[in-house]
Amino acid sequence: MIRCTRAACQPPPSRSAKWPSRKREVAPPSSLVGKWPAWLTLCVVGMLYILPQDIATAQNLLVSEYSNERAIEFDSTGANLGVFASHGSFSSGDRFEGMAFDANGYLYTAQGNVPGIVSRFSPTGTYLGTFATTGLSDATDIQFDATGNLYVASFQNNTVHRFSPAGADLGVFASVPSAYNLAFARDGSLYVDSASDNTIHHFSATGVDLGALASAGSTVPAGLAFDVNDNLYVAYRGNNTVRRFSPTGIDLGVFASGLNDPVGIAFDSGGELYVANIVGGNVRRFSPTGADLGNFATGLSLPNGLVFRPSPSAVPEPGNVAALFSVMVSGGLLLRRRHRRC
């Protein structure tokens, strides 16, 4: 029988006795980085350096020429970059009028007179054929809603027609006499100006008639656009002016004057307003406060619709997304190694 001595039966020294405890030093949360997990910090840093930095930079402007059946491109300085979109198979009278880009950068154009046509072009201006024609007669303007449906003002049919993103005919959305131009407000409601009753008709996102806006003495509304504050701007051909309305429909008076048969209007990313003058053959520019900045482009043949090209930097490139993902993975691996060493 083996007897153990008092010393032999003592339990082995604890881990803490052999190795003094080491307390992890935690940096005080005096900075933003100190408060965030390491992986989140790395992601933010990656986004700052990889994702686009100039989303609000100047954009190129497209101007439709009604009589030449094409869209001309101008850079932010007003330099003419030539024809962006055109094709040689338009029948006589199928004029370029309103234009709009979809979420993927494809250009859609409304061709006026009979029959009405909506054509589609690639992001580089290659003609891709007819997108829609059903129920249209003298298509004068087009706009996309937030879900990608396309709305078309059909002047001769006195309607606004709607099409799915794939081009399926969704029928009449609203009835407006001599429907001319379209603009969506921030809440998704649609405004449509009427060239015959001199009013701007307002419809909810579901097509409910919400009434109309009108300005005493102003005639032939022919262009609609919203600024960043959701104020509505209306070009009046009969008065050679652009008037402004508040988001609640209050007439705020004349914003720009001295125009020459104004039609299409559009805002750039800096809040400046561009106005196409049919008779003058030019595009005029105004500051966010209404100061006349002079002609932006001249020598055009019946300029009509205006639209700014989506900036390529506004959407992350696939390579940038891959790079950001790489940063996130690397950050996760680095954080895991640090935990293992501790």
C-alpha cells in the first residue's frame, strides 16, 4: 500500500501561479475608431477610398432636336460632343421630344406625331429598337417611376399611358387633355401639364386625381421639373417664363423670364436650371436663385427635351465592389488572427 506524504499529495500549482495573469489593454473610446469593431472601421475606410467620391459632379446634358430626330450631347462646359442617339429609320414626323434614362443607364425617347413611339438606346447611344407604341398617339414626354414603370404622355389621345420595365402595356394611367409633359414628385405623385387647359394636373401614385395647379394669366405650360426641395418649376410657352410652385401648390411667382418659346427644363446636380428655347435654338442656364447665366448651348434645331446623363461614378463599378469585398474579408482575417494570438 502506497502512502503519500503531505507534500506529495499537494495539488499541482495553478495556471495562474505559474503564469501571471495578463490583462488586455483596451484603448479608451476617445475616438470613433476606438468605439467601432475593427471590421467595421476597415469597411468604412475601404468605402472612402474605393467607392465614388464625386456623385454630385457635373453631368453631360442631352438635348433632343425635334426636327433632326436626334439627341445632341454637351459636356458640363457647354462643348458640343456630337450626336448621342439617332437612327435612320424614323418615318417622317416621328420627332425626338421627351427623354429619360432608366436605372441601368439606358436612354428612352418619345417620338411625337402619329403614331407615338418610344425608342430605346444603350448607355452608349446604340439604337436598340422600339420599346413601346401600343395606345400612343403623338408621344411627347416620358418618365420612370420609382419601380421602373415607364409613363408616356400621349398628346393626341389625351392620356398618360403606362408600361412595365419589360415593355408590357399596363394601360391608361390618367386622362389629361392634350397631355404634354410629366414629372414625379418626391412622394411618387405625378404631375402632368395640359397644353389645352393651361393647368398642371396632379395624380397620386395610384392614379387618383388630386386636382390641378394653375397660374392666372400663364398659358401653354410646356415643361416640368422639380428642384431638390420638391418645388415644381413650369415653363410657359405663352408667357416666355418659368414659374415656381411650392410643394403644397402655392404659386411662388416667376423664376426666370426673357425666354423664347421655352419647353423642356431640367436641373443639374448643382441645382442650376436649364431651359430649352425652341425659337431661339438654344439652351439657357439659371442659377439656383434665378440669376440668368446666359446661353449654355446654341445653334440647335428646335431643341425640345432635356435630360442629364447619369454620372458613371454615381454607381459603384463591379471592380470597386469586388475591391470593397476584399477589404472586408482581409479585415475579418486580420481580426481573427489578432484574437488567436491573444
